[in-house]
Amino acid sequence: MNSPLLEKSMDFATQIVLFYEEFSKSKKDTTIAKQLLRSATSVGANINEAIYGNSKADFISKLHISLKETGESIYWLTLLKRTNLIVYDFDKLLSLAEEIKRMLIASLNTAKSSAENK
């Protein structure tokens, strides 16, 4: 299935995995980076589950989880940016996460609207 939202989330997860690999080499505490890795990769996994869900309610539920995980990813990215533990283009990652968040909100609004009109 060709889904722009799934593609964006895969790009985001890929960039976060590459960031994590680079961050791990810095020999700094990776607790925050691990939290980011978990939440960021969960975004796309839940979008994928939503696409292949077995009901409209399941679809909406999985998109809500993705939205929450996106919000958490934005939190961890912002925290990493503020700590200056590593020099990295966090703004690019934050911008992509914000774009995914907007897409998720729009998808949820559409899905909820179509569910209410039935």
C-alpha cells in the first residue's frame, strides 16, 4: 500500500536509527536517546498496524497511539537539543516529526468524521 504517512514515518524512523548510532559513539549516557529510538520507531509501526487493522475503530486507535508516540519523540528530541550532548541537526528531525504529527491529526479527523457519518 502506498501511504505518504507511512513513508514519512519510515523516513523519520530511519533518521532516528542513524542518529542513535552516531549518538552511541559519543560514549555519553544513552538513556534519552534510547527513549527516542523506541518512541520514534513506534510511530511507523503503529501506522502500519492501523493500515492493516480490522476495523475503523482499530484504525483510529492505532493512529492515536502513533500521535502519542510522535509527541513523545518531539519531547525527547527537544530535550536532546537543549542538553547539547551532541552536535546534530535536531531541527530537521523536529520538523519531520511535526509534519508527521500534522498528517496524523488530519488523518484522525478524516477517519473520525467518516465514522460519525455512517
